[in-house]
Amino acid sequence: MSAPHLDHPFSGAFPELVHAAQAEEQPDPQLLLLNESHARELGLDPDWLRSPDGVSFLLGHGGGPTVAMGYAGHQFGQLSPRLGDGRALLLGETAGREIHTKGTGPTVFSRGGDGRGALGPMLREYLVSEAMHALGVPTTRGLAVLSTGRRIQRTGVVPGAVLVRTAASHLRIGTVQYARLLGVDGLVERLCTYARKRHYPEASTHEGFFRAVMAAQSATVAQWMRLGFIHGVMNTDNTTLSGETIDYGPCAFLDRYDPAMFFSSIDRHGRYAFRNQPAILGWNLARLAEAMLPLFDADENAAVDKAQGAMNDFPGVWEQAQQRELARALGTADTGIGQRWLQLLAEHAPDLTTANRLLVDDPGALAEIVGSEWVADWQSLDPEVPAHPHHIPRNHLLHEALRDAESGDLGPYLDLLAVVTDPFTDHGPAYRGPAPEGFDESFRTFCGT
Ligand code: AMP
Ligand code: MG
């Protein structure tokens, strides 16, 4: 078989937003992980992907045009006008999914970085994104991880790796900001039209597109909140237009329900703490509205009014998304019981995943944690049995598995991957409980660099 045919609609339509770039040669590439079922969904033959030509293809040497995409972004509230793919290339797309390879060497957007990926963070993104997919959360997917044979410099010297992922698109709020900052006539409009037709064909106007992004992102972040997921770097360049979760760097999951929790070592002030995620989404959407402003109406004042009007609807849209997830979590749409549940979680700070499972398995035991009054009231509503996972990628388990992988033993990582990609089956207590006392305090994930 020869290399699969990929389409290049984005780089074809938006030469202003991409730079042609070549993947570097890797000294000793080894395919460590291949997502065979996802490969098949894409129409790619897993056996071919395992061949030397397939490995070349995954590393960006398949012969087609490869590009680095430009984007801007507010990072921790500060605008960086030119970020872009500093260590990733868009290979093209097939079956409606863009294929992106991350860690393939410097591009014009590298800003001094080496353009490479470290094994730990690449394995981390693969596992967490596949867990999120299995949990039903819109997300980019992991297609493959390859070690490169390089030793790269981070806090120490670590093995280099490449992650191949797919996405509905890699368009971000930061892509629209970048297009706006370039100042090319009509570019923002063409970009938003492309994104609308691709992701929200039911929307017929730019305002409809903006509102669709708001609804999709709200639905995604509401799922994060139900599962206790903390993204860690909700910058505008890490917020997609499609609504998929993207860029798993210093992400983590709550064990104990502490809404103020944040983990990222680079998030000194807790801007992206668990409880702030809905408000930050609103802030990011406001940056999208600014970047799109002229598209809301040809008349400047009317455009401001319409953008403001759409933003004024965000609290209601968020509220609805949150209610939907609470109703799923509790098996009842009763809003009073849902609000009390959130209060009790904050008050008693149980392990969130365990508490959710007790709703299914043992309401009596749950009563010992959150009190019998709420449980009795909840049961009197005759709720449906909700679906809750037994397993999330527990921070401490992933941490240990990555440490083993970095020292050459992929076994524990593969075991954990099998568990978290089948999260509704009980794989036993070893994968179930929260981190040991004291772990959270010392645990600071490192940005995915
Ligand atoms: P991320 O934290 O992965 O979302 O990346 C933020 C920005 O930094 C993006 O523009 C990345 O392309 C860039 N970046 C991250 N790591 C590297 C690296 N090792 N070399 C070059 N650019 C990088
Ligand atoms: Mg990013």
C-alpha cells in the first residue's frame, strides 16, 4: 500500500494562516502506541501504519505538503499576537478529521523552542484524550505515539517523542484573533465562514456561528465540571471553535471535591482553577466576539450591540449546559436537588468519582458522606440510574505510569490506558481510589513541553 491520500482544504484556502514546514528526520523512531480502532475510523490501515512507510507517514514524511498553522492567543490574560504551531505540523485530513503530528521539530513559530516533544507529556496527552473520548467528552483523539531516539533537554535530559493526534479541526479562538491581527481584508470573514460550514452547518449567520461555538464549548466544559477535569491552560489558543477539548498539558482530575483546586505549576494565581473554568470560558468567548466584531453587523454600533447581546446570553447558556450535566449525573432534572448536591460536595469534599459511583452502587453509603436528608429527597424523586465511570485517569496513577515509561517500562502505562479507555467497567480497587494523603500538595503537573 502507498501513503493514504489526505486532503488539504485548510492550507489550500488559507495560505495566509499557514507556513510550509518540514518535519525533521528522527534518528531511531519506534512506534510505541497505535490507536487501531481510530485508525480504521479514518480509513487508515493499521498494518500499513506499523510498516516503515507508515511510521514515516506518522512522523510527517509521507510526501504531502505539511504546514504549521498560525494562531495568536491570550495566555493567562496577556495577548501573544503570534503563537502558532511551534512544534507541530498539520499533515492534512481524512474522514473529516485533521491529522496533526506534534514534536516534529522547529517551525517559524517556535520562538526559540526546540520544536520537540518529551515522552512523558506526549504519552500523557494520548492517554487523557482517549480517556476523555471514552467518557463521552468531545476531544481531539490520540492516533499514535512514537519515540524518536533523541534525548532532549527539559528539566533534565528526557526521551523525545512525537504524538499524532486528530481533531475535527485545529481552529482555535486564537486562530480568529491571529486572522484579525494580520489585518488582511476579508480574512476573518472567510475564516469564520469556513469554520461555520465545517462545524455548524445549521448556523446561517456569523452571529449564529458565534452562538454555536458558545453552546458547544459550554457543553464540553460542563462535562469537565461533572467529571472533575481541570484543563490547566484555558488560554484562547487552547479553546477550539469545534468545542473539542484540546492541548492536554498540565491537566488533572479532582479527587477530593475542592472547587478552588488547581495544579499547574505555571498557573501561579490559580486563574484556571476548577471552579473558574466556566467564567474563563466566558472570558475567552468575549475575546472571540472582539476578534469577530465587524462580522456581527456592517454598522459598527449595531455590531457592538449584537456582540454584547450574544455575550449577555452566556450565563444562561452556561446555566443550561450545567443543568443538563447535573441532570445526567443525578438522573433527575430537578434543579433544587442539583444545587444542593453541588453544595454538599463542596461542604464534605468527598472523592468526586467515588461519590458519583455511590449514587449508582450504594446510596446508603453515600448518606454517610453527604447526609441522609439529601439522599432521601433524591430517592423520593424516583431518579433514573445515572451512568458514572468507575475510572478516570487518576493523577497519581498516571504520574507513576509515566515515570515508569520514562525509565523504559511501558507496562503500567498500557495497563492504565486499557482501564481508562473502558471506564464504565469496574477494573478493581487498584484503579479506583483517590491519591494517597499528601499527594495533591506535592503534585504539580508540568506544562506539556
Ligand atoms: P502549548 O502549551 O502546547 O499549548 O503551546 C503553547 C505555545 O508554545 C504554542 O505556540 C506551541 O507551539 C509552543 N511550544 C510549546 N512547546 C514548544 C517547543 N518545545 N518548541 C517550540 N514551540 C513550543
Ligand atoms: Mg496549545
